[in-house]
Amino acid sequence: MEDVEKVKTEALQLIGAFQVLPKLVVFDLDYTLWPFYCECRSKHDTPSLFPHSRGILSALKDGGIHAAIASKSPTPHIATTFLDKLSITSMFVAQEIFYTSTHKTDHFQKIQAKTGVPYNSMLFFDDDNNNIKGISKLGVTSVLVINGVNLGVFREGLTSFSQNWDASKKKQKRSR
Ligand SMILES: [Mg+2]
């Protein structure tokens, strides 16, 4: 089993290494935070997370960066039951879990309205490339996850976020 504290320490070191940071990190659930589709599970099951998920979430909390959920699960009651069973419900300032035919743009509109965080201050992780493409267009730094959230993809996300931030500041300066 992965040591949660070890992952958390490394994630906090990563957070400390960047001058610009997102204000809010948004996660998909199925195959991003946990390794299954919750529609294929019973709410009586005992769920588990990907090995690095909990350490990264708790580093965000300690690092003062908010977290939120954007999930298109057709079984939100199973998703919220699992979040409770895993004792991570309180780690999220917004939880948008509902099915829609769009690529999560309505989830992000709701998250934006609830938190007041602008799209360019958000970082998003998802395993579905259609969602990544759709949400990038809003101005959110969006990173594709292949084997669940882990320290490698977390570093990649923070790096892309700060590059996008620098690029948009340069653009602003040029247009002045
Ligand atoms: Mg997913």
C-alpha cells in the first residue's frame, strides 16, 4: 500500500516549487480519483481510491488550494455514498455530479458560479479526452489522466498551469 503521508509530503513540495498556483483543482471521479465506474458498482461495496489520490487531496487542503468534483456519472447517489465512505466529502468546495450530453461545460459553469474562481485560475484532471478538449476551450488548464491521478500527472498539471498563466500575462502586456 502507498504511504499517504509520503505522497502528501511530495505533493506539498511540488506545490511549494511553483510561484503561480491554481486557486481550484477540479477532478473527475471514475478512472481519475478511483479505478472503476460507479454505475457498475453497488452502493454497499467498499470503494477504494487510486494510490496517490488521498495524498494529493490532502496536500491541496494543507496548501490552501480548493478542490472540486465534476463528474458525469449517471449514478450520483452511488458516487456521493462512496465519497462519504472514503471520508473525503469535506475536501471538496463544490461537487457537481450529474449526467449530461455536453463535455462538462455545464458542470464548470456551476462550479464557477459557486466558487467565484475564474476559469483561468482552475486546473482540471479527467481521463476522457473529449472533456479535456471541451473544458480547455473555457480557459481552464486541463490535463488528461491515463492511470488515475498520481504525483507525475499532478506535477504535469502544475507545470502546464504556470506555463499557461505566463503565456496569458505576456499576451496581456503585448496588447496594452
Ligand atoms: Mg472518468
